[in-house]
Amino acid sequence: MLHSLPREDNYMHKGMRKQLVQILRDKGIKDENVLAAIERVPRHFFLDPAFERQSYEDRAFPITAGQTISQPYTVAFQTQLLDIKKFDKVLEIGTGSAYQACVLAELGITLYTIERQRALYDHVGQFMLIKKYPNIKRFYGDGFEGLPSFAPFDKIIITCGAPFVPPKLLTQLKPGGIMVVPVGDEGKQKMLRITKDKVGNVTEEEMGNFMFVPMLQGKNHTK
Ligand code: SAH
């Protein structure tokens, strides 16, 4: 498996990452911690070596099992909306390539991340970069269920298009917490930032249109 081979992160890759960060700044990303995290994570490790250049373009890319690695802008935008504080306990739904997971892990948090596709879950397990992040805890399961035994979470991020705000996840969000979730039909979703106040009241803000692969019910065991 290509993922398990050692890969190089040289001055050329670092230069391409600086350019990517500039593109994200130009598109309106302001959180310096988020930009610095993007600058540190070698995104080309997540793609086949044949696509090194494309890995630093600001676009999504197909990975294994018919899924995608999110667009850097989307990763930065969702992460910025989460307003991450050091030591936050964060739940991610849709590990996918684990790129978003590594960007979050760079911010000094503990991340719990769930993937419903066995093949992807196993694939990421072979990925050497993931071993650099002991603060990423990976789970194979259905994100609609969340992780009740590890709840509550300070922040929850959903990286697939949800048909509705998953009620169990809302329950697992701490008072004072933030959930960022794209909600809508397949092909087009509205990014929602949901804030739960100290007494448990919830407010929703719409943050623009995005396109994610759908959030699906249940697990997929195919290896
Ligand atoms: N965060 C990822 C985005 C991957 S695409 C990245 O940075 O690359 C979205 C992922 O969500 C896919 O891997 C898909 O299999 C997963 N997914 C869809 N529905 C899910 C569910 N109910 N529970 C957990 N993961 C889910």
C-alpha cells in the first residue's frame, strides 16, 4: 500500500504549502492557528505520489473507496468556525483520509474521529503520519450515534453532508460548545454553526453553501 511507504517532505512541498496558505488567506481565512496548522501538515502524503502538485491546489480530490479528501479551503473554514481552544475535546464524523483530523490534531486538542467505511478505517491505520498524532483516537462506527461513552464534547465537526442535524450528536455537545455541520441534500449543503449556550439553548447560523459526500446511516463492512 502506497500509504505505508516513507515519503519525503522537502523545501518544494513546504513552498507549495506556503502558497496554499496564501490562497486561503486571500479567500478570507483569518485564524492564524488554523493557517499555521495547514502549513505544517504534508497534504501530499494523503494522495498518491503521482499527484504531488495537485495536493497543494485548493480542491477536493478522490481517495480510496469512492470518497474524497476535503478541499483545503473547506477544512480551514470548518476548523475556523469551531473556534478551537487548546485542550478542547473534539468529535469528528467522517475520518476519510484523516487530513482534517491531522489539521485539528496540530491545534493541541484531543480528537475522536469516526469513519463508517471499514476499508477507509483500515487504510488510515496503515498511514505512517497518523502515528505522529497520539491525540487522534480513531473509531469504526456510525457517526449518527456519536460516541456516548466519551461525551460530552467541546466541539463537533461533521465532514459529510448530513440530511438533518443528528439529534444524538447535539446531545453529546457540551453546554458552551460548537457544532459545525453541512446540512442538506446530496450535492448541496448549507454549512451550519450550531452553538449551545450554558443552559442548553441552541442557536443556528448559516455560513454558506458547500458540497460534501453524503452522511450515510450504518456501517459499511466491505474490506
Ligand atoms: N474529513 C475527511 C473528509 C472525507 S469525506 C478528510 O479530511 O478527508 C467524508 C467521510 O465521511 C467519508 O469517508 C465517508 O465514508 C464518511 N461518512 C459518511 N457517513 C458517515 C457516518 N454516518 N459515520 C461516519 N462516517 C461517515
